[in-house]
Amino acid sequence: MFPNSSNLGRPPFPSKHQQQSNFFNVLPINIPPTLLSHQQTVVPPLNFRTAVLSRALLSGNLAATPTVTSTATLQPVAYGNVSPVSTSGALTSFQGRKRQSEQSVSHNVKRQRIDSQNSDTTVVNQAVPLPEERQRSFPGPISIQSPSFLARGTPALARCVPPLRDTLFPDPTEARLPLAKDELSQQVLELFQACRQQASDLNSKELCRTELQREIQLIFPQSRLYLVGSSLNGFGTRSSDGDLCLVVKEEPVNQKTEARRILSSVQKLFSTKLSSYIERPQLIRAKVPIVKFRDKVSYVEFDLNVNNVVGIRNTFLLRTYAFIENRVRPLVLVIKKWASFHEINDASRGTLSSYSLVLMVLHYLQTLPEPILPSLQKNYPECFDPTMQLHLVHQAPCTIPPYISKNGSSLGDLLIGFFKYYATEFDWSHQMISVREAKAIPRPDGIEWRNKFICVEEPFDGTNTARAVHEKQKFDMIRGEFAQAWRVLRDKKDLKCILPLRADELKR
């Protein structure tokens, strides 16, 4: 279901490392090549001139790139000033460059994005969308397919979500958006088209991840760096940050001790050797510690964690939900924009995380009298097995077909219904939102759920994704916004009444 998603989170490693870790690299010999995503392909070294120009074009900094008259004798160049590492046929990373001083942007200015004719997100597997050139997140010893193959796709696999492939060959299913039956539905679609993540946005993040992985491997040779979260799950916007997961070993990592030690080394690397390309690296000592930083070339901000592998698993689960029904992504994106505008979409400030909001939308669509979404974990348990090895996660859902619902509700009706459900129907005091079960279930009695205002079950590890809402004042504010949005939309049927911004402002 995610054909090219394998390339996207993590490029191939030098062959010497591939021989050391069964956890990452040993693929069942009976898997046919067509099931392997492009993140698993091994490709020839990238032409240096092409790499430099690609990086510059994505960052809008073409003028700052050096002129290369000949590429025949150039050697691979690493990200920063480190000596290149032998890649033995794997992707050769290229050197990032600092913007010229007159083109620099102040730290408090939001990064700029580049419009792309391929306005949709890139694809992740042969059933979900994401680009594949230079994107090799899931290693595998097979030869790369020709562009014509990538353009056509594999009919048996590209049934549901568009595959990971080169952005030059957009998947035709990307144009299959729902029809707007009324003015409110049209407004939802227009906002979705204006704000959804572009292929160029995803390419920028992937290029940075590829280069950073190369440098981090000098410290942790057997590690893998994955791009996860909204960048890959189909629900990203033009302003979405990049989430990275550094997997250093198969066993769990103690987040209070070992993860912090590893992240301290990564922060030191960013602050010293890569300081010309990475700015403001900061170690955040949260429950799951992260290093926050910004790429000076693309101005994309990143959060990097260690071994939080549930994030890799739920990225592909959400991506499957995003593409099995064409009303899901527009609805989720508009609700995320609405929540952000009304300041209830920030877990660091005691409100809802974007992940919790997405799960709330999916749950609503699962619990309609005529459901629009099923429980994928119930219907396809073998595809979303929480014990599945990471190098197979992107392959498992590639045969899941689209979900055909008898519910023909418009986007406008679904948006109004979403606010009504959480304003008047859902029992916040006694129920838990469960996408895994596709229904509201009684709250467990564990400490994770006791005396919590909002309970949203994480589909894989069973934790509460909404635990940040721990103040009654914030909970009352969230409920009040849901109720207000429902009343206004019910009466006005006008998205501008709850999101009074122009499309160009909403992009930011």
C-alpha cells in the first residue's frame, strides 16, 4: 500500500553495515521484487552537479550554488566538511551550502515554501503516495526500476494509496478528490488544495534527512534515520515541521537515560561539525526527549527522537486511512487548520496534538451510522502487527484496497457532523476514543486514564495521546470551541465563519 514509502524515511546504508544487522536489512527471500518499495532500492552514486542543483532549487537558492563545469572527476562530498564515507553503490550524499548573507532569513521568520505543479504530497508505498528519487528509507538489495515502470505502477499494488515514486510521475489517483456538492464542501476542497503539503516540501525534508543520516552514521554506524509523522502520513500541510526518528538498535531504549545520551551526541554534532547548515539545535528533555533544530538551506524545522518506533508504525497506519477514502484528507486538514486558528492544537500548551486531532477525525468517521472508515487493525491484523520488523512495515499494507462506503455525505455535512459529535454526543467523562476498535469504549482504570479530561488511545501502544490536556480550563476551552463551531456552521454553512482567513494566509 505504500510503494515508495520505503525510500522516503531512510536511505540505504553502506554494505558493510547491511551485513551486520538482521533487524534492519534481512528481507524474506520469498518476497517478490515488486513488493519492495523504492526506499529499499540501491542506486548508483548521485551525480554531484545534479544533487547541488536539486538542493538549490528546493531551497530557492540557485544563485548561491557554485558552477560545476565537469562532473567526471568529482568525488562524493558529505554534508558539511567531513570526509566522505564509502557507500559501495549506495546513494552518495552531497554537500549542503549556507545561504549567502544577503539572502539569509532571520530566525523568527517562518520558512518559505516552493510551489510545485504536482501539488500533492509525495507518495510512500505502492498503495500510498510519496516521491522516491533520492529517498531510500528502507534498504533492500534490488535494482531500481525504470521511470516508465514508476509512472505506470504495479496494478496489483497500487489499488489504494499511491506508491512512492519520483515526483516527475504523479500518480493519477491523486486527482481523485471528492466532488463538491455544496458551497461549504467547495470551501473545504479549496482550502485543502491551497494548504496541503507539496511535493517540493517533502523533497526538501527528505534531502535533509538523507544527508543527516550520513553524518549520524559516523557516530552510530548501524543507525537508521526515518522521516515520520505528518510529512509522510498524508495529513501534512505546507507549514508542517519534519519529524525524524533515529533508530539505533532493535531493543527498546531508555528514554530518560540512554536516549538523552544519544541525543546529546547528535546535538553536539549539529552544534559543531554541522553548524554551518543546522541552526538552533536544542535538546528538549521531555517524556520522549527530542532535539529540535532548523535546516538553514530549506528553513524546515525538525524534531528528532531516538527509537520511538511506534511513530514509524502509526505513520503508515494513518497513511492507509488517509488514502482508502478520498474524503479523509480534506476533512482532516481543515479541522487541523481550524484547531490551530482557535489555539487548541498545541500539546506543549495543554491542548490537543495534531496526532490526537487526526485520531479524533478517524474515530468520528468510523462511528457514523453508515461508517466511512473501518478498523484497519481489525480487518487487516497481519498488515499492522505491532511486532512486525521495521523494514517490513511499509510493505505490509500495499495490498489493502480502497474502502467502499455506502455513506454519501458531502464534505460539508461531515464537517458539521464532526463538530456536533464532539459537542453533543461523545461522553468525555466515561468514554475513550479508539481507532483500533472503531468505536468509543469505556475508559480503562489504569493511571494513564484516571482523572484525565480527554482520552485518545494510541493504536499500537495503548497510551493516551491526549494526556497533555491536564487542566480543566483548557478542556473547557476545547469543548467550547467544538460547540461554537457546530452552532455557527449549522446555521451559516460558511467555512469563513469559523476560519476567517484567506487561503494564502492559511498556507502559513
